[in-house]
Amino acid sequence: MPVSFADRVVIVTGAGGGLGRTYALDIAGRGGAVVVNDLGCAVDGSGRSREAADKVVAEITAAGGRAVASYDSVATKDGARRIVDTAIDAFGRVDALINNAGNLRNDWFENVREEDRDAVIATHLFGTFNVTQAVWPHMHAQKYGRVVFTSSASGMLGNPMQAGYGMAKAGIVGLMNVLSQEGRPHGILCNAITPNALTRMGEEHAEKMEPGVLEKMAPVMAALGRSMEPVFNAGIVVYLASAACTTTHTIYSQLGGRIARVFIGVTEGWQGPRTHPATADDIAAHIGQIRDATRGSHIPDDLNHEFRIVVGPDV
């Protein structure tokens, strides 16, 4: 059966362009009502106006869909509450939240300014926390919800010039890990996506790269063809926001049209003594075994599961 959003209401933050716009359009085309959230004035000074959200709403309604605009900032608790209130006032409920709003303030680590670091964390990490917390009681009460968290390979794997951004994106995965466990008993499923696309934010990052980097990347970009367009991320994100999604506590990557699971694993490692702590000399002697992933690995479901891996399932 096709993935449907009939009678469902979805909030998409940062939906005035780029990735968020593609999500909003896809969901509306599948029968969902969408709150298109985008700042009235972008915090990065790009000069975007309310027209960004309004244009997406106009696209949706012109095609026969349902949508309303929200211009509030995710970076404050009051703004987050108003975003959710917009959904409740217009459509009476909220079924899914796609945390997509973001900004970039890239620079080499030694040059990162405090105000730039804080602006990135306020939008990505605190913004995700704020809107998810505002929507949580509604999903809890109806025993149903889907929350999509936007992380990044910059946070999971690392990328030069993105210390604040990577820090925030890694923190978002930590939030998803916790909320997936708190939400599961109440029908709230939480997953994360590490999208890849050439967007306005990505172009700004490229402009600050060292000379020669873009030239070296040219063959790779050519091989990717159209697959760096924002719309290539819509399929996995829209699925995760739908009732068809049954996974939780999972990170997915979209890169070049390939969809894959990203996970944090634990090697078999070296079992030290339990009567006294291992010394630094013990670690030095066994570091190869500690790091060796060829003997197998585990993907813990949560902290308790890692305890069971160490002590055995029968304890």
C-alpha cells in the first residue's frame, strides 16, 4: 500500500526551502496537513522573509493540499510552543514532527566565535529539544507519534570547519536515543536521518573551503549525478514520519541515492579483571584486542543491553 498521510498532521521546521520544502510537498501530496515553519527573518542574516514559508504553503494549497505557515523560531521555548499551537489551532492535532531547521556558521576551530557556536547550538540542538518537548504531550495523549531528528555525518563521522555544527548534530542523536526509549511505550517512534544535499547552507560551507578542495571533489560530484538534490532525501524522511514506519532508535543515512543504517557498535574487546582495575600497562598490552572489530561486534539497544553483553544474558 502507498504511504499515506490521510487525516495526519505534520510539522516540518525549516520548511521554507531546501530539504524541508521537499518533505512538506511530499507529505501534502500524500494527503497530510502540514505546518510549514520557517523563520520570518533568518538568524544567519540571509534576509529571508516570511515569503519563504508562504510560498511553500501556496504551492501546497494550489495543488489542493492543506497547509499553514509558522514563522516562529525553534530556538526558544515560546517559539516552539507557538509552532505546535499553530498545528493544534489549524488542524486539531499533531501526528509527526520533522526537526529540520538549521543554520551554519563554519570556520576553523581556532577561529570559531562564541556567538557563532551558540547560534548553531541554539537552532540545531536546543531547537530540536524545544519543539520535540512542545509536541510530546500531544503525542503522548493520543498514544501515537513520529519524530524525525536531523543529525549529520559531520556529527557522526566528523567534517573540518564544523566543530559547533558537528557537536550539535551529535547531541541530537543522543536526544533521539533517549526519547526513542521514553516514547516507545506510548506509540511514539523516534529516528534520525543524516541527509546529504547541495543546499544554500552547503554552498556557504563550500565557499570557505581551502583552495583546491572543490577541484578534488569534482569527479565525485560528477559521479553522483542528480542525487545531491534535496528531493533525494524526501523518501526516507517521509517514510520515517508516516504510520508505515515501525522502526525506532535508528539512524539512517541518505547519500547519493543510497539509503543505509548508521549504528554505534561495541567490539568484543578485552575482558579485564573484575577484582581490581586494569592499569594503563594492561591497556597498552591489549589495545589491539580492544580495537579489533574482526572478531565480531555488538549493537546495544540501550545502556542496560550493554550491561547484558558484558555480564552475559543469564545473569
